[in-house]
Amino acid sequence: MSMLEILKVISPVDGQPYVERPLATATEIQQALQNAGQAQLKWRAVSIPERAAFLTRAVDAFVAKTDPIALEITRQMGRPIRFAPGEVRGFEERARYMIAIAEEALADLEVGKAPGFTRFMRRVPLGTVLVIAPWNYPYLTAINAVFPALMAGNAVILKHSAQTPLCAERFAEVLGAAGLPEGVFQYLHMDHAATTGVIASGQVDFVSFTGSVAAGHGVQKAAAGGFAGVSLELGGKDPAYVRADADLDHAIENLADGAFFNSGQSCCAIERIYVQREVYDRFVDGLVAFAKGYRLGDPTDPDTTLGPMVRPDAAEFARGQIEDAVARGATALLDPRTFDADQPGSAYMAPQILINVDHSMRVMVEETFAPVVGVMSVESDAEAVRLMNDCRYGLSGAIWTSDEDAAVRIGNQVETGTWFMNRCDYLDPALAWVGVKDSGRGCSLSRLGYATLTRPKSFHLRTRL
């Protein structure tokens, strides 16, 4: 077998190979597509309560494996082990919620009585759903589509990131242990060309993709030759606004976590902060003091609070943004040398806070996906809104204020799919997760997420002749 047919995961923890898997052959891919199509015809006839029972058993099996799953997350993508179990808890929260609301969300839609007729709309599954999931939150991103798609009566094929292939295998393991019928859920380890081929094959009915804008364009282009639906979650450059009436201590702690947790590798991480002038200096001083408390190092050490980025080149990209900003007049407030593990050229990167920044700098308009944040002073709500909207992305945004009416008024003006007050970087499964502009299209989670994974079928029955 040639090297091109092997998927090799290099762990960011130590730069060493962690796992190897053979890529699926063309024959295996075709067989998986055929299996999915056949299995879905039977699965769609299974009642929603029965589907819920299968998936609930799978969630129980997943939670029972928290410790080994957490360690695999750390080894594959570098999140500190002290935080990795949180992904299992988030998986459980979203999975159980989407299972619980499925029967109501998928119920027939009545349209009113008409003499001599019975009329209703039924949500029917699409068929085979291809889920393409990223490495940064490998279970939280995948669960948004995998379990709702299954609950809706679809078959699912999961293609996980080449950095986190064990996550796809864990899905198969727990769903298999739950007794899910063969072929209803499958995973494929595929390269880019094979994945594009599956999308374009006409044998999948919907594609749920989470990743970069460039890759999202590729997914959309591949799907354009057929009629498969596409949902795209493509990242962000999420802003935060701190008003003068905010609880400053709370804002500092929340925003440090929003900017630096998971080494900033989150589509809804806070990457730019706008602070009203009256509290700007105090906020910056507090944010710097908080950031200095992070411990950068080996993520398998329980005392580590900031692990490596996923790859050295990702860290170098962020370092390049910092260098560009400083060359244009920005000031970097943290000395990387005070973080012992920071090593230029490696995946270990210290957090950074930049001031004297503006929107001519890449770091304020281009997605960073690293523990880096720029902070600007603003004079008014209007200026904050203008700057928050001066971006190609629109995933989420957040405001820190004691005035709920102001939060709603300002939120109505900010071009994002989700708007937070006094919190950030969180997905509530009861609310739709959606982006605007280059953050993508489509919707996951909530009752509305089920509408994405089904199509309406109208029943118009004449009962009296």
C-alpha cells in the first residue's frame, strides 16, 4: 500500500505519529453508499420513539467511555486533558436534547380544517446524509448533524477530519453497541478527491459541512452538478463589545476564555474586542493580567491550561498576523518568552493581546483561529456596531452590558447568526446555529435544524365525494 493511501495523524503534543489508518478504496466507498441507500429505506420506517431508544443507548455508551475519549481528543488535536472531558458533556447535552425534541419537531403540520378534506404536511427524511466534520471540536461539530439526521430517518455517512479519525470510529462503536441496524451509520476515511467524488456522485441527498470558506466553496461546487442540499458552517471572526455599564471583572474572565480556550481554535472564538473608552484601560489591564495566568505546555499534564495548536503551520500563520499588525503600528502586550513552552516554529504558541489595532490589519479582519485577540477603543454604540459589521464573517457576536434593552437593540443591528449578552462561545441546542455572510448558510440544532434534514410532503385527502 502506498503512502498516499495511508492517513497518518501527527499529534501536536509531541510531533510524533499517533495513529494510522488506510484510506477507503473506491470499491469500499461505493459499497458504503449502496449500503446507506438500502438501510435508509428500512430505517425511515422505524418509529421516532424506537430511533430515540437506539440513540439514547448510544449516548449512554459514549458517556461511559469519557476518559479514553478525552485522552484521544488530547492526543489527536492538543486540547488540555483537564478540559477534554467537557466535550463529552457537550456531546451528551446536544444529543439528548435533539433526541428529546424529535417527535414534536418532526410531527405532522396541520393546516386547518376544510369540509370534506384532510390536509397536512409531513416531514420525511432526505435519504443519505454526508457529514464532513472538523478537528477543532471533533464531537460537538459532528453531533450537530449526525444524531438529528438519524433521528429524522436518514442514513448517515461520516467523513471526519484527517486529524481526528478516531472520532468517527467512536461514533460507529457506540452506535453499533446500541444495536443500530447495519448500514444506517457508516464512516469513511477519505482524502479530498474521494470526498469531492462522493458529494458529486448523486448518491448522497444532503451534505453537512463544517470547515473553511475555501473548502466550503469546494463542497458547493461539487454539489452543484446534482440536487443534494448543502449546509455550510464556515467559521468566523467573532466580535465582542464591552460597554461602560458592564460588569468588568465578569467581562474580562469571560472574554479571556472566549479568546484563548482551545488555543482560540473555535469558529465562534472571540477574535476582536471593542471596548467603550471610559473602561478601555481597566479592561485591557485586566485582560493582560488574566492571560498571564495561563500555563502553556504538555496538554496531557492536568495542570496545563493552554495546549499546542493543531499544527506548527497553524501557529506560524497566527504569528505572521501578529508580525504584520506590529509592523503596522500595533502593540503586543504579552511577551511569549514568559511562557516556557512557547517555541517559534512549533505548535506551542503563547497567547497574545494586541492594542493600537485597526481594520487595515489582517489580525482584525482575517480569521486567526489561534490564541490571539485585538482590542480597540470605541466612543459609542454606533461605532461599535459599524466595526463589528466591518467583516466578511457573521457567525456570532457578543455584548457585555447591564442593559438588556440595549443588548437587543444593538444585536438587531449586528450581522450575525447568534447574538450573546454577557457570555460567548457557546451553542445552546434549543437555539438555531446559523451564520451569515461568509460564515455560511443553513441551520443546525433546535427544532429548525430538523427542517434542514427533512423535506415537506403534502397530503391532500378528499374524504367526501
